[in-house]
Amino acid sequence: MLWTVNGSVKLKHVLIGRRVDVHTDHRLLETLFKRPLNKVPPRLQRIMLAVQAFVNEPVEKEFYTLNKEVICQVNALIENSSVADRILDKIKNETCKDTELIELLKDTSPQDGQIITLTRDDAWLGLLKYRNTSKKHIPSPAQLLYSRNLKTRIPIRSKDLKPKVYQLLKKFVRHQDTVNKYYDKRTRPLQPLSEGQDIRFQTH
């Protein structure tokens, strides 16, 4: 049943306005769908409500019939070893005794983390850069909180460190108007509906 709900949710934009037949070898599922909604357990009620707009009553089919109709297969192979566990353990033990194989299997990457520590930037400096970074239509987090930028390792003019009131709302509204102008550049009024035309809508 859960695969039906998952498929209905993922393909919702395709199934709107259509009815889908579900083939299953689970006879109990067919019986549950024939019952009234108030006669079904609460957990199954939520599942049935999620699919009742798209799915008809499930049709029971034999398993071998469903197996023949499979079109797409997923090869989800987890492990495939033609060697018995006893032989595999023996190979591992002999490998540990071989000096040449031990040299090949040796991990030569830095283990103490010293090189990583030397090359890594300070996390607090990264946060400081983020707080001083502004967008086109929104000041930086530091400007919003302190009304000025913060000192960093990069030289900055003293006048830029003085507090200043930023007109956030005006800039943001101006940015929204610009985005709306280019977004609606190719829009046009919808054609009037004709009698008998199919309409698809979703209630919230």
C-alpha cells in the first residue's frame, strides 16, 4: 500500500484529473478499499485519503501474472562473492603474513591531522567573512545587527566602520519590483474558458 501512496505523491502533477488502476496480489488490500472509510483503521484511513483522488479500487491479480508484466528492473546487488567464508578468512590471514602485500595495503595518508590543521582556515574567520558579505538588495548580517561592517584581516576605510542606518525595506521592495518586471516580461492574459472545457484544480 505504501508504494501506491509514494507513487501518487511523486506523480501528483501527472495524475491530477485521471483515475489509475492498481494491480496487486494482496487480497486484503482489495477488501479494505471496498469498505466504507469509517470502517477502516485510522492509520489506513490516512493512507486511503492520500490516494483516493487518483486510484480506483485495487484489482487482485496472481503473483506470476504481475511478475511477467515487470518492465523496469533495478539491480540492487549488495554483495556477491563466489568464495566461501572459510576460504576468504584463510586468504585474509595469509595476506597479513605477506610482507609485500602489507606494504601495498599500508595507509600512507597523514594520521595525526597536522597537515590538515596547517592548511585549514579558521572557522571563526569564515563566519566573520560571512557576516560582512552583503547581497545586492540586502545589507550584510553585520550591517543589519550593528549598522556597520566588522573589522577583518583585509584593510577597510574608517568611515565604513561608522554606524549607518540602512533602508532595508526600500531596497528590498525595489529588488522585488525589478525581479517581478523581468519575470512577467512574457506573460499574457489567459484566454476565456469555453463551455465544456476540462478544468483541473487542486483544493487546499
